[in-house]
Amino acid sequence: LMAQSCVVKQATNNGNAGQFVCPIVIPAQSQILRITLNVTTAFSGSASTLGVGTSASANALTTANAVVTSGALGQVSVSPSTGATQIGNWDNVGNTDVQIVLLSTNTGNGVGTLTVEYIQGINNAS
């Protein structure tokens, strides 16, 4: 079991409003087991929701706005929900390494630590 973490911000870090590109890179053929967000500064603005994706697709790991922080501090569990694409990407990230991207519904003051736990290079696909 491997894990990587990065501090993320609700505001932008690469020119796209609300998009935060993490230095987390998940190796090809890995299976994601768990993603959590420890909110240390409450997400603010008209909506405190976000999605978790990759540099290839903002909706690769969750649908848009699927992660609800409730504008409060604490740990939020991230889920692929019931989307076949997202479930498949958790089961096997694909044939190339993927970089994690957080996409907030809007910009604001939110800060947290995003942690991704995975099994590296398992080449599992159901």
C-alpha cells in the first residue's frame, strides 16, 4: 500500500479558476483504494463542493461537485460514486501515470490535505 499527500487550495494554482494541480502522480496500472481530504481552512463561496480528477480529465475520479465539504473543517471521504468511468479509473488508473487535479465549484479560501492511497502497478482491471 502506497500513499501520497499534497496541500490543496480552493483557489487556482495554474490559471484555471478553482483548479488545483497536485504534485501527486499515481503510477500506471495502480488501483486507488481511498482518497481523503482533511479540510484545515473551510471551503467558502456560493458552493463548497469539488471534484477530483486527473490531468487527463477533471471528472476521472469523481463527477463534478461530488465531494461535499459542507464548508466545515474535518475529514471528507472521497468516493467514485456509481459512475462506471470513475469506478473503472479507481480499479486501474490506466496505462500511463496520472497526475491528480482538484476542481472546486468556485474559488474561495479553502485549504486542505488531499491523500490518495493506492496499490502500485497491480495491473488490475475488472
